[in-house]
Amino acid sequence: MDDSFTGVVAIVCFRLFLVWTCREFLLRSSLYADLQNLSAQTEGVVENDAEWVALPTFSPRPTPAGRSPPTSPKPSAPQLSLHSRLSRIAFSACFAESMTLVLLLVLQTLDIFSSRTRLLNWILSQFLFIFLLLVLIPLVMTIVLSLGATSGKGNTAKRRAITIRFVLNVIPVLLFLVAFSYVPLPDESLSTDIRISTLSRLNVLGTIVLGLLSGFGAISNAWVFLPFSSRSRASIPSEGDIKSADLSLTRIRDDINQLRLQLQGSSVPSGAEASKDRGQGTWYSRFLSKFEGDDRLQELKGLEALEHQMSLDLNALRQRRQTAIFSATLKGRLYNLGGRLFSIYCIIRVISSIVNIVSSRSTSQQTSYPDLITQFLAYLLSHISSEVNLADVARMSRQISLVLVGVIILSSIRLVLRGVTRALHVSNRSLGASLMLLVLAQLMGIYMLSTIVQLRSTFPPPPTDSDTSEEAQNLFSLIPKYEVFGSLFDWSFVIAAAATSVVRWGAEKMGEMS
């Protein structure tokens, strides 16, 4: 009993320490600022949005001679906005529970604490993990989108409005949970335990999401180095081209400013002039002036759209020149060499997924085979030494493949996060950064769940006897099997890769035609 109590207290302290450490890291590191800068690059995002809620400062009043000035209170520390605090707490809690699950597997391998202590903490961590991914993080997402840049403090009316918004935000989460309960499960993952079935459904969605992100990232990384890509055949812009584009953009912005001044001057007449116009002007003249104003508004919208596109083109020219200058250096050549090798792996991964789909359909199996690199590695090691266990090589290669999938996702995560903020029409930087942090928390939790599920194939649990008590169960026996999700990953990977290729090819053809 003492050992169980000590183990529970130690693991709870470890969990709280991880939450506090991760939150302090987010407060002190530049990750949140990087997400804000990334959010500012999306279309229509306000640039001058403040992360901190600044308090007003007042100049001191003059004091009569011979009287000491009153001591002013110390300025209070800047206060984080509500959506920023919520996103940081959700991310920290998701990170802590993911690491706690890994810690419990390590404790089982090292035989630290009793089986009952590990099992209780394992079940608790699984329930908390499910609650974070299915309830808390989606709820915080809806709250973040509804609150906007509302600060943490406010008056009574604002707090009442926040309460009403919170109640309304629970409805989408409930609908999501109802839809989640209808996610189909493979026959091998059917279980009467609601915890195991929920993890299996979560792994189904996670496998689809990881497959889609991996397919998108594989094509995005390999597209730059493909011979038919327009970026690989694009010429290097000169300084003159950049200056010419900059001057053209400056002229367009000057025209926009002049047109805005004209609209402001014509839309705000004085009271006397307005009454005179209403008394003397005919309905036709008033209609004609309004029609001309609408024309100028349409002209302003057209110029703003042109200015946005020209700014994107100018940034692209500058990026291409900086990339060309960097590629001429030794560090740039090494970076391009690594990029080409990684793009080759991405192409091989696409081919391997297609082979897995074809072979699984021809053999009527639902499991996924190792990729071509895994098969080549097993073939090479079998010729080097006959004592090499090919099953161990295959299991280790799956872990290496999962790590490389994580690298593919990380290499394209900026495009994914930028697309999320564009799709949701986020209108300021700190709000976009909070939303990106929540999306990162979801992806991190899904990736860690997939990693733990694949660890079951690397360290399979021993066969359980009927005499084995529930408290002495192996933790890996409480994890869904990976093999039933392999073909699902291959299908989503290939679909995302094909869709990304078609979209990129069509976008380049449209760009060449325009």
C-alpha cells in the first residue's frame, strides 16, 4: 500500500512538473512569437495586434514646494489575454500526459513500482489523454474563435457575455462527440471496454490525419526538386527586377492612399452643405453621386487586391534571390543535398504506399507491409550476417519510418498552420498564434498515440493466462494493435499525395498562363 501511494504521488508530481515546465517554456521561449509572425503572413491578419494587454500610464501631477510627491504604485505586470492562457494550458497538459504515458512504459520495462501502481496511473493517463484530445482542446478552440482578442479581465457585462458564449461553445463539442461515436472500427479493434474502443476510434482519426499530412508534406518537399517543377526551372531574379517590382508596388500603394483620401473627403460633408444638397439637389443628382461613389469603392477594392498580389510576388522574388544566394554557399549546397535525399525518400514512401495498397488488395489482407527501404535494409542485413533477426529489423524499421513521417510533417507544418488560419479567417496575430498552438497540441497528441501504438509491435506483450490477475496485466495489452491501421495510413497518404500533386500542377499551369 505504501509503495502504491508513493508511486501515485511521484507520477502525479512528475505530471504537474511537466505542465509547469512546458508552460514556462512557452512563456519564455520564442515559439509563441514565431507563431504570431507566421499568423501575420496569412491574408487579412492584423499586424499590430498586441499579445499583452497594456495598462495606461499617466504623468505625475505637479506638487507644491516643500511637499514630497506621493509614491506612485508599482506598475502591474503585463497580463496575458484569455485565449493565450487557455491555449498554453491546453498545450502543456497535452504534452504532460503524452510524456506520462511514455514514462509508464519505461517504468514497466525497468520494473519500477508495482504492477498495480503502473496500471492505475496508466488508466488515469489514458482517460485524461482522451479528455484532452476529444473535449478540452476542441472546447478551447471554439472558445478562442468566439472570444477573439478579449482580455482576461472585464466588466460584469463582458463576463456575462463570456458565460453565454461558453454555453454556446459546448454545443459544437457535443456534436463532435456524437459524430465521433459513429467512427467505424476494424473487427480486430472491437472491444467492450469503452476506453479501448475510444482509443481505437481516436487512432483511426489520428491515422487518417497523419496520413493526409504526410502525403501533403511528402509532395511539398519533393516538388521543389522535381525536374518539371516551375520552381526548379525558375530564373534567378536580379536586384533590378526586385527594385522595379518594389517601385510598382509603391505606386499602387500611393494610388490607394489618394483614393482613400478622396473617398473620405467626399463621404463626410458638413451639416450646412448636407442640408443645402438635400434642399437643392434633385433625386437624380443624388443617385448619380452615389453611383459614382460606388464606382470609386469598386476601384479601391480592385487596387487593394492588386496591391496584395503584387506584394506576394515581390516577397516571392526576394525569397528566390535569397535562396539562390544561400545555395551558392557551402552550407547551402549541403542543405540542398540533404533536401534532395529527403525528397528521394518521400518519393520512395509514396511508391511504397501504393505497393502496400495493391499487395493488400491482392492478398485480401488488412495489414500494412514495411516500406521499400525497410525491405532493402532487411535484405542487406540478411546478407551481412545470418544471425540477424529479420522480425526485429522490421519492427525497428517501422519505428524509423514513424520518425521520418514525423520529420515530413514537421517540414510542412508551417504551410498547414497557415492554411488553418486562412480557412478560419483569423483576424489578428495573437488569436492566430493561440489557434496554431492548439492545432500543434492536437497533432502532438495524435502523433504520440501513434508512436505508442507502434511500440506495441516492437515490444509485443506476452500471452496472458487465465490465471493472470487484472492488476498484473502488461500495459501494451491495453493498447490497440498497429497492424489494423497500416492500410488506412497508406490510403490517406496516397490520396493526399495525389491531391497535392494535382493542385500544385494546376496552380503552376495557371501561373504560366497568366
